[in-house]
Amino acid sequence: MRSTKAIRSRAQGLLARARAGGSAYFTVDDAALQPTAALVAQVTRERYPSLKIPYHSRWRHFEAGGVNRTALLNEELGKVSVAKRARAHIDLAIVSVLLDAGSGPDWSYTDPRTGQKLSRSEGLGVASYNAFTKGLFSSKPTQPCQADALGLQNLTARQLGDAFQVGVENPLVGLEGRAALLRRLGEVIAAQPEVFGGAGGLCRPGRLFDHLVPADTDTPTVAAHDILVALLGTLSPIWPAQNAIKTEAGDEISLGDCWRHSAVPGEGASAGWMPFHKLSQWLSYSLLEPLEWADVSVTGLDALTGLPEYRNGGLLLDGGVLALKNPALAHTAQTAGDECIVEWRALTVALLDELAPLVRTELGLTAEQMPLACVLEGGTWAAGRVLAQRLRGGTPPLNIASDGTVF
């Protein structure tokens, strides 16, 4: 369940079942796929007229308001080695992605640099960038632009709330959960010095760079799926423990973003589980650029799946590809573990794979020119936001109660 092959095969099984009328929650209208692809292509052209589309990653949110914060971070870092710069980039990306679950409709962030008021993913991205550069996640005042185990373990919800301008009139969904997630990140990397340790035993998320990239090669290459495997293999204990299976030896293994669904097949302990690893895959996408900036070639981008979150899933509901059998479910509060939400996310993964080639055809691009990471960026996420804004003022099509660790 830590492979995208398992994600795709199980998601495709649920899609086939829904198409055959076997879903308790959704119907599928295949005729709506083409117009939805046309909308995605239109939004892509508007956002990227040259069709030079970057990856869908956290680094796009650091560009909010037209500010090149990557360049500003590099200025802050000064003249350092390629590896040191990559570690800082990865520190930032990991912490920021883990803070990127949905903010809720009532929160916003005013960037002190520009005075711009930002909300949702852009606001979360800029807030986390500013907190990072001010040293919120570092235990060393003389080295603010890093995240390390001690700095993360000592983080409180109050400190995070202050950095994110949270207040009674500016509530952020899942604030306690976000802070707890980062504290667990600090604990987990501290327990794995062989992966995350460095000089003087200082454990940092950015040491994943050294784990992924051999120091003794002139042409370093990393497969995208290997990035995900490394993240799942090393960071899985950070996720809440409600989703876990036991090995034959009786050990409990945290599954993270995997959820029960009665129609999902499988073998042994994995039967009935639908894996997604959405934040881990979002993080994998967000590590592509730091690796490439460090002259590492990343291969096999389309091994990663589309991201099963409310913008991509909302595109399919609002675009008419999916429809609720019981419309009242749109207004019923549901959690990530409810079977309707699990199935919605699975159908999203499977349908994004079908939508991508239609979008490429609309734009006259090949899969090599427009990998899935660029379809998402161009793309499906933005088109989902457009439809949500048009239909509901930007809110998701389903009412999801979030603890800040999935959505």
C-alpha cells in the first residue's frame, strides 16, 4: 500500500464498479469528461499562454502576489554549496507541505512584505515561508533558514498561530493538528539519525537530499516514485495512528492516508484499505524542483498519481463527471474516513488519469511535454477552483470536517 501501483489499481476498481452502477454514492457521466478537459485546457492557456507549464508543487504558492520568494530565500542563504542550498529548500518544502491542509473559508494572511491579503493555499504557503525564514522551525538563532528536530519538537500551537496571524476573527482549521504534526516530524527525524542526521548530530528533514542522492556520482538520478517510497518509509510515523495494520510479528505499522472501503479488494491485512498518500505525493511533487535545482535528474514523473483533494475532486463533481446519488450528502458533514469521501477521492485519482490525455490533446502537447504534474498545475486544480468560485463562492462541493492532516 506504499506504492502508487496499489493506489491506481484499487482506484480503478472502484471506478469500474461505479460505472457499472454498483456505487452507493456516485454515478459517472463519461460524456462530461471531454467538456471538463476543454475547461482545464482553457484555464491552462489563460494561466500559461506559452504552455511552458511548471510542476504542480508548493513552490507555486511561494510565488503568490508575483514575488519570487525562491530567489529571496537563495539570497538569505548566501553563497553556500549546492547540497546546503538543497537541504534548506527541502526543509522548507517538507514543513510547508505538512502545513498545507485546507485552511477553511474564514482564515487569511496579510504578507508583511507586500501588504497583500492571501487565503487558502497561497496564504498558507506565504505564511509558512515567512515563518521559516524567521527561524520558527530552527533551534539555532544564527541559522534561521532551516528546520531541525529540536526546533520542530518545541513548536507550540500558539507560536504557529501567531506566525499565521490566527485569532478569534481569523480562525485556521486544524491549528492544533498542524502543530502536533510538525512536533511528530521532529520526533521522527530525531529517531532516524542514519537518514536525517548531519554534522554534530543535527537532524533535519533536508537531509533527505543526502539519503536520495549518492555523493559519489557525477550524474545523479532519482526516480519520482523512489522519492515517495523514501518519504513513506521514513516519515510514516508522523501521521495520526488511527489507520494502522499489524504485521505477522504483531508490530503495528502506521498507514497514514489510507482508509477503509468495503468494496476494495486486497490480500491479507491490506484487504479493504484504499491508499492515497496525498500529502506525501504533494510533497514528492514539491521536491522535484529542489532536486533539479541541485542538478539531479528526476525520472518517471507520471508514476505519481493525481492528488485526491477537494479541488481536483471538486472539478469532477462540479464538471458533471461525477454526481451524488443522494444530493443531501453535499451538505452532510463528513470525515476523511467516511466511505463516501474515500470513494470520491479514489474516483478522483482514476479519473484524473483519464482526463490528462484529453487535456493534452486539447493543447496539442505530448505526455513528455506535459506530464501529469503539469496537467495538475495547468490545470485541473485551478479549474476546480474556478468552478467552485462560480458555483459556491469557492467552498468545496462536499462538507469535509478536517483535522488539518489530510485536506
